[in-house]
Amino acid sequence: MHEYPLTKRIVDIAVREAEEQKARRVLAVRLVVGETSGIIAESVQMYFDVIAEGTPAEGAELLITSVKPEMRCPACGRKFIRPRFSFSCPDCGALGEPTETGREFYIESVELEI
């Protein structure tokens, strides 16, 4: 349920941007969401459509880029995309350590109709 206030903030930012740029409406909002951010993209999409009703963002497309979690092997130094259900380095088999990649959650851009 924490996606609701986050999505409300996304819509608020998009609407504010439209107002500042004197745009007719918001055409699209591009988000980047890491798979280990704890954010459920489908929930953001559902809430976006409801929250945007009656605003310049109504009908805007929400485009979400998903970022896979990246690991770093402490033994050999290799960075790798974490395989599902595994933390093992594909080169040496040591347990990888999480990096910041995959935890992202931010607005990449807002596309407006001027």
C-alpha cells in the first residue's frame, strides 16, 4: 500500500511541471524502478490512472523501466546480474554482495504537450 503516496507524489510532480511549463497536458511519465526497491510497478500503474483523473496527467502514459539487481563478487570482483534464487558468482561461485543497482526509484522524465 506504500505505492499510493509515492504515486500521488509522482502525479503531483508531473502536474506541477505541466503548470510551470504552461503545458496543455502530461503525455507521459517515465519511471525507473529497481526490482529490489520494494516498489510494485503494477500497483504504481493502477494508482497512477486513478490519481491522475481530473488533472492534466489524466490519460498520460506511465512508462516504467525495470532495473535488475546487480551483485559484486567479493572474491573475484566481478559484477553480475543476480540470477533468480541465487547469489552465487557465475565465475567463481562465491556469494555476491548487493550493490545499489536494482534499488532505484525515480522519475526519469515527464513528457508534456505544450
